[in-house]
Amino acid sequence: AISCTYWLWLRSIRNPGSWLWGILTGFSYIYMVLAWGGYIFVLNSIGLHALLLVGLGRFNSGVYKAYTLFFVIGTYGAMQVPVVGWQPI
């Protein structure tokens, strides 16, 4: 589950037009939250990767859209898991 989430994230930022993969990244993250308790690690590491892209000057509208879709879909889905609840916010 974690490998799939990371692979989809990298696929979603490959070029500015592949941001729609961010939707699948969000759903893969939801699956990962259901399967494993280390969801905060994945959320933070993808966020740090996006921040690193900003620092390197590689941030573009495609990365912004992909991260936004991943974060909104993933966080909303994670909040639906009773054990997780409101912790992602």
C-alpha cells in the first residue's frame, strides 16, 4: 500500500499534465490508512517532497494540483476511518 502510494505520487508529478494521477494517489493513501497505522509518515513525507520541489524551483501548477487532490481526497478519506478520526487535521 505504501509503495503504491509513493509510486502514484511520483507518477502524478512526472509532468504538468499528469496531475490527474493525484486522484488515484489520494485513494491509494486511503487504502494505506486502512491497512497500516503509519499514515502520518506518508502524509508528511509527500508534503516534504512537495516542499523540496519548491526549494529546487521544480514546483509548477501540475504539482500543485496533484498535491491538492492527494491531500483533500486522502485527508477526507482518512477522517472516515474511526480509529483515525480528526487526527489528520
